[in-house]
Amino acid sequence: MPLSDVIKSALDQISVIAKTETVIGEPIVTGEVTLIPVSKVSIGFAAGGAGKEDKLGAGSGTGGGVNVLPVAFIAVTGEKVQVYPIAKSEPDLAKLLALAPDLIKKLSKYVGKKNESKDNKKDND
């Protein structure tokens, strides 16, 4: 199968998963309230190939992934519309990594001061 056909097939499948209805979900009606789920969709895709199609050692391949993360609900009551974000329960790894250099500096200063006070105490004894 030519690489262009492989890519087209993979993209067709991804487009089925990542359609508009995935981001803005089907409304859920409960009494006077309509809830509409909202999700964040992340897509990664790669394709490649080498060699001529009829030659030994030729090949092609694709890979990809889709991540769907619920982020909020839209609540509609009569003419009133409200957005209720879904809060994350754990801090993002990216935020922790961003704080790491500053935290390491502070810990180093603290440990250094603690060691200095121990050395000064030994000198005074």
C-alpha cells in the first residue's frame, strides 16, 4: 500500500474520533436543565516511508493517538447559561517541573545555612 494511502486511511480514522461532537458533546436533558459536556481533544500523528514500493527493504508506517479530556459542562436553564469547569485534582507535572529549579535553590540555601550553623557551633566548642 503506498504511503499516501496509509496516511489517508489513518487521517480518516482520526477525523471520525476527533469530530465536533467529541469536543461539544451530546446535550443531556434533566428536567428544566440541559447539560452540555465540553472536552479538550489532543491529536498526535506521524507518518514515514522509505525505499521504492516494489523493492526489498521498502516500507511505510503511521502512528498516532487521540486524547479526550473533559474540561467543563455548560448548563442551560431557561435563558440562563452557565459554564462549570471541571477542576483538576492533581497539580500538572509541567507546573511541578517549572517550580523545581526554584525549589532546589531554596533547599540548597537552607541546607547550606544549616551546615554553616553546625560548623560555627563546633568552632565555638
